[in-house]
Amino acid sequence: MNDLDSTTDGYEELASETANEGKGWQPIIGTGDDPFTGTFEGQGYEIRNLFINRPDEDFVGLFGIVDEGGRIEDIGAVNADVTGNTYVGGLAGGNVGTVSNSYSTSSITGEDGVGGLMRASSGTVSNCYATGSVTGNDDVGGLVGYSEGTVSDSFWDTETSGQASSDGGTGKTTAEMQDIATFSAWDIITVTSGQTNPTYTWNIVDGGTYPFLSWQP
């Protein structure tokens, strides 16, 4: 398995600006009536360059909504361009399940209920972060637009997101987001540029990069 991006076979048909009559990526289990209830284990890989242009649709993101019992873990959604109506996020539109050890560095635009990682969560979010720009009207957050659940040890970049608040998570500057001290509760270690240490879940070039998931053995 490799990271998935614009060079991957099938990208043009599934995730590009021309896919699905210009709507781009179809969110996995894309509606509130049919949410994701399985387990998606990303194994530390990234999904990059998704294009989603669905301004009249709800539950928009890599996943539409993660239902109770559903799990998303160990995945990065990188450099996606995501547009939806309500329940819009880089990783998922909404979460009633569990999302952990994951991140989004995507540009997110919606009307109401917009978050860098997800719009809403009444489930559990832990050890996650978001750094992309977030634009919307109501219930907008750098990490989560609206939360009735538990958000722990999760962060968003207040500078790159353009958002000073989030209904869950802790806002940090870009410099703080690249400082290992911010992530002291995580299973993380400093590595040199170009290197990884897969005995830890997260790696970081201290002062040089955001945390990234190490390659799994």
C-alpha cells in the first residue's frame, strides 16, 4: 500500500475536478441515512489532493458521517479542497463514533457547520489535528464546528485555519504546532528530516514540521 494522491490510478475518475460531473470525490457512505459503521485503519498513510465540490450537499468530507461503532484511525487527509453545504469537514462531515490519530491539512468551505477536521462530533476525537483554512457562516471551528462529545489531546492551527475558536480542541500557533512540547500526551518522538521511527505512532521534526504518522511495520 502507498499514499494515495493525484498520481494514483483512478484519481481522475474518482477524486479530480472532473470526476462525477465536476463534483469530485463522493464521500464514503455519503449521507446521514447511510453512515459509516466499520473500521478504517489508515496505517499511517495519507490520502492527498481530493477535490470535493458539493455546495448543495450535506455530510461532506473524505467520509460523510462516522456512526456509532464506526472507527477512523491513523490517516491523514492532505491538501484536499472541500466544499459542501452543512456538516463539512476535512476528514468527515460528522462523527458519532471514534476518530483518533488522524489529521487534515485541507481547505474547507461550507455554509453552516464547518470544521477543519469535521463539522460535528457527539462521539470521541483524540490525538488529532487540523491546519487547513476553514470558511463558513455558523458553527465554524478550526478543528470541530460543533461538539457534544469528547475531544481530547487534539489541536488546530489558529494561523493557517483563520479560526480563533473551535468547539473542541486547543488552538495553537504554527510554531506551537511544530513544537513537540505541544503533543506531550501523544505517542510521539523527534526525528531528523527524511527519517521515521515506526516504534512511535507519531513523528515530528521538532521546529520544522507538523506531526506525521510514522510508517507502520
